[in-house]
Amino acid sequence: MIKRRGRWRERWASIVGLLGHNRMGLVGLAMLGLAIGVAILAPWIAPYDPDTTIRVTIEDIYAKPSAAHPLGTDDGGKDVFSAFVYGARVSLVVGFTASLISMLIGGSVGLIAGFYGGRLGNLLMRLTDIFLVIPDLPLMIVIVAMVGPSLWNIIIVIGILGWTGTARIVRSQALSLKERQFVLRARAIGAGNFHILRRHIFPLVLPLIITNTVLVISLSILEESTLSFLGLGDPTTLSWGGMLNFAFTRGAISSGAWWALVAPGLGIVWVVLSCTLLGNALEEAFNPRLQSHHLQGEERMIARPAQPEASDT
Amino acid sequence: MTERPTNPPLLDVRNLSTHFVTSEGVFRAVEGLSFRLERGESLGLVGESGCGKSTAMLSLLRLLPAAGRIVSGQALLDGTDLFGIDESDMRAIRWHRISMIFQGAMNAFNPVRTVGDQIAEALVFHGLARDLGEAEPRVAELLEMVGISGSRRSQFPHQYSGGMRQRAMIAMALACNPQVVIADEPTTALDVMIQAQILELLERLQRELGLAVILVTHDLSVVAEICHRVLVMYGGVLAESCEVDGIFNQPMHPYTRRLLGAFPDLSRPEGKLVSIPGYPPRLNALPPGCRFAPRCTEVHERCRQEQPKPREVLPGHWVACHLHDAGAANGRT
């Protein structure tokens, strides 16, 4: 087994350094960092605890934004801003955990199917096809309805339905990579299948897996919101999708309470956008061939003389 | 190089046959190939594209693609039959005692790993270093040996030029101090200046390290420059094999003669280059007799029926052609 001492730290440092040069990536990172910070610090940021029971009067229902309630109140007279802050926790936890599951399943299925091929590869790809042809949302609704809408059930359902795209992309890449000459050369110097897979194929598919995962994070968050919006969310925690559901079904639109819809909606967009920006930047940082500085110097490519040339008419 | 060594050769390949078994039939890529390689010797393996040169070499390393089958033969490396040992023993021998410079070094490096790491891997696999970090001094030394600054070990292959990549590939092949290095067209796709540099480097390293080199090429001028002996292959079989002077001064096989005729000769600038009409035989539909018969100008009836066997016509000069059979040499009867 080949061990690497301290080089990963170096590698990470260079990736972080490169990310620094990518403005959109930094914006994405900052947006995602803010969302994660809000989610972690929710109890200190939110002015009210959404779980405490409160006494409400008719004026408290869909109250306009005010000093006491910066984003107004919802149909139950509760503070929308507090619910929004706590809702970030649910959306992010579901998004990240479900994508992690998708990435692990999709990445390993794709790598094994592509690299080993043969009967095992065929079996895995037929399985992928089956998962791919089933429409996700109806199946999700059915499964959640059957197993019950708890947070973990939702995470698992989203995770085990979202890996097919990753698997297919990773497989096609692995298929072409294993025919490359450096794989033969690695075999010649004494590398076994596992080493080739880990050291030669995996680093080349990693950027693919990462960009895909980031896409899947946004998809997972959207799917969670969809399920919650359809009333299949975890009833004990209020996610952004759940907030939209309550606002939509309980007359927020007819009462003109835009604040109850805009906050969770923008929250979803915010996180999805940040993931996409960060993912693109990470892909560039991970792929050494995209790093070449000569690819980034279009303006400096043609060295112009400092003085304008005399015109010879 | 004229006296014949009496001790057993370093590498003795006997009757090697490699076939590709595909849905379109069996391709007999190499058949009955025998040759010897002495210590410190450099052997040129010449032939047109698709005549089985690379296949024969990959057979020696047991690195054939999935459809490839070594159907017969022995390859004795210092007395050990490379085809008779199991895969784990083969893995220990590969690169440690017999290594390979791959065709087109552009593709022989993983693009997302540093050149140094990839060279170091060979050292780690063969127990010459405990991990990649420990291998670093040796990697730097290897790179310096081929004229690349050791500090460039942490660069990626795309930061190397074509010639540098080829030199790095040579450094990689030498990592474990092998006895035999197979160079599979090491100068293809390089310009003539770089070609000359690479060949000079190979020759120097061979002399200094006492390597035995098999140089696979379709360029006879390369062979003339650095090889001691030449083996000409045609359609998967041996056509002619002898010391390098013999090939140029006294070519016997009609194919060798035509091959030489297709190369420019500086001493006869007025001489016309002649190509060989036709194509090498398709390896799944071989002619029954001599494989060169359909393109040979000196073909006679026997060539179309009977495949000629390699015979030692002069000391150390083997030819597989009916024209040079014992009977034919005394005038045909």
C-alpha cells in the first residue's frame, strides 16, 4: 500500500489557493458558508423558538413585517424569520446527507461497473437503468407515504434515488480511462486492480464526482422542498418547503402575506445557487489540466509594444 | 560482438506464438518466434505496422489485452520461464528485471498525478522504498540521469515537453535497475532532433548500466545507429535475423531487401526509393505458404505451398526463405 506523507495537506492548500483566484467560487463559498453559519447558530440568531407554544390573537396571524417580527408572522402567528432560520438546518442537512449517500452509491457503482465491466458491470448498469426509468417524484411520494415522513426516511429516499446520473457518468469515464496506456503502464510496474482503481482512475473521476455531487446537493434540497411542499415533509421539523406548503395551503396568497412565501423561496434559491458556483470552481481547482496558467492569460497572450507603432501610410 | 558467447543468453525466447481470439476469428499475431538476447546487447526488432512486434513484446511481459493468448513457447529470462510462473511471481519480475518504455510517452503518464509520484510507485511496488516520500531522492536521481532537473519531479506530465516525457518514461523504465529494457518505438511522434537525443540517451544508458535493450521500431536507420543485432519480422513470423552489418551488407530475405530499398541511402543519392506494393497479410486470413509470397518478386511455386522455416544460412545469420534452403544454395534441382 502506498502511503503519502503530508502531501495531501500541500494539495489541499493549492486547491484552496486556486479557489481564491476564482471569484464566482469565492462568492459561492461565502454564500454557502453564510447558510451553514445561520443553520448552526440558529438558536442565537432566531429571535423566537419555533417550538414553544404561544398565545395568538387575530392580529398576530399574517402580521406585516415589524420591529418585533422582521419578516412578519405566519398563519399560526409565529415569527417567519425564526422559522426561516431553523428551516435552513433541515434543508442543508437533508441536502448534504442525501447527496453524500448518492455520491457513495453512484461513485462506487460507476467505478466498479466501468473498471471491472463484464457480467458484474452489466448487472449494475441494468440496475441503474431501472432506477433511472422510474419517475423519481411519484416513487418518492409512494415510499415516503409508506415508510412515514421522518427526516431520515426523506434523506434515504432522496439519496437512493439520486445516484443514477453520477453512476452513469462515472462509469463512462472509467470505461475510457481503463483503456488508456498509463493503466497498462501501471500494471506493468506491478500495480494491482485496486491500486489502479484508487490511484489512477479515481483521481481522474473525482472532479466529475464532485461537480455531480454539488449538482445533486441542489437537486436534493429542491426535492426535499418539493416533498415538504406536497405535505410529505417531517411533521416535527419545519423546512423551507414545509413553510411554503403552509403558506400556500393556508391562504397566504389571498391575504397578501408575501413575506411568508418569499423568505423560504429565496432561501432555497440561495443555497442551490451557492452550491452550483462552488461546484464549478472546485472542478477547476481539482483538475490540474484546467489550472495551466497559459490558459488564463488571453489578454496578455499577445505581447504588445509599450508605444503605439508609427503608422506607415 | 563477433565471438559467440557460450554461456546461456540472458533472454531466450523459443517458439513464441500469440493469438488474438475474437468474434471475427483467430488472429495469429505472432507465430513461432525465437530469438536470444545476450547481456548488454541491443537487439533491433524491425517490421511494418501490424506485424506483431508490439504483441511479441507485450507477450514477454504478459500484458496482452483481454483477447490475447500466448498459445505456445517459452521465454527464459536467466533460466526462468516467464510463461511458466504464476501471476504474483510475474508481477515481481515485471519492471524489476524486465521493463518497458511504452510507445508514445504522452499517454503513458497519468495526467493528474505528478511525474515523480508515478516513477516512485514502481520503487514502492518493488520494495525499493517504503512510501512515495522515501522514494523521492531516487526519483530525482533517475530524472537527473536522463537530463531532467530533479526538482521537476513534482510537476505534472502536461508541464513536460514531448521529448521530456519520453525521457521521464525512460527514467521510469530504469527505476528498478532492470536487466532487460524493451523500448517500443521510443522515438515515434518526436521530431528528428529529439529523436537523436533520445537514441543517444538510450545508447549511453545502455553502455553505462550494461542493459540489454530490445528496440522495437520500423525505422531501419535507428537500428543501424544503436543496435548490435537485428530481427526482421513479417506477418507475425521471423523473416531474417543477424548482426546489424549483415542486414545492411548482405540482406538475404527478399522482404529485408525491399525494406532496405524503401529507405534513403546517403551514399547513393541518385538511387530511387522503392515501396513494397501490397499490404501485410491479414492475420486472420494468412496465405498457406510463405507469408510474404503475395508481395515477393522472387516467388516460386514452393513459396505458395510451404511455409519456410528459419535456417542458419551463415553463422549467426538466420533466414526464413526457400531461396536460401540448403538445396537452393547449391543451385536449385
